[in-house]
Amino acid sequence: MTHVGQIGTFVDAEWRGHGVGRTLFHHTREFAVAQGYGKFVIQVRSGNAGAQSFYRRMGFNECGRLSRQVRVGEIEEDEILMELFLR
């Protein structure tokens, strides 16, 4: 599993939509490829459509789902598994 990087991108709401996430992701990808990584994976809450859209724009594809994985108060939410092959 040393060829797989698990990533996450967190950008403060006031900075979203200004290219910060995209810039962070591109630098992370460049570093990972230079270090020999072949794949990224990420888990995104099913209710977080913005994050899912962001990662799709970065080239990720949905590859699975973890049912009732996240609990916030009384609400349970699935997590979407997404992957991106780097080479």
C-alpha cells in the first residue's frame, strides 16, 4: 500500500472558489508522483456535494460507499470512496 496516498483538502469557507484547493491539490499531486505514488484515495461525506464535485474536477471517480459511516448528532451519513490513478 506504499503506492497509495490517502488525501483530504480542507479550505476555509471564505477562501473557497478562489483556486486554493486546486493549487494545494496540484502541488500535492506533483510531490506524490515524484515520490512514486500511483494512486490517491479519499472519503467524502455523501451530503458534501461541493467536495464531491471538486474531486471529480480533479479527476477522481467514485469507487464505493461506506454506509452510515459518519454520525453528526443524531444524523448518520454515508461516505463516498473516490480514487484517482496518478499514472
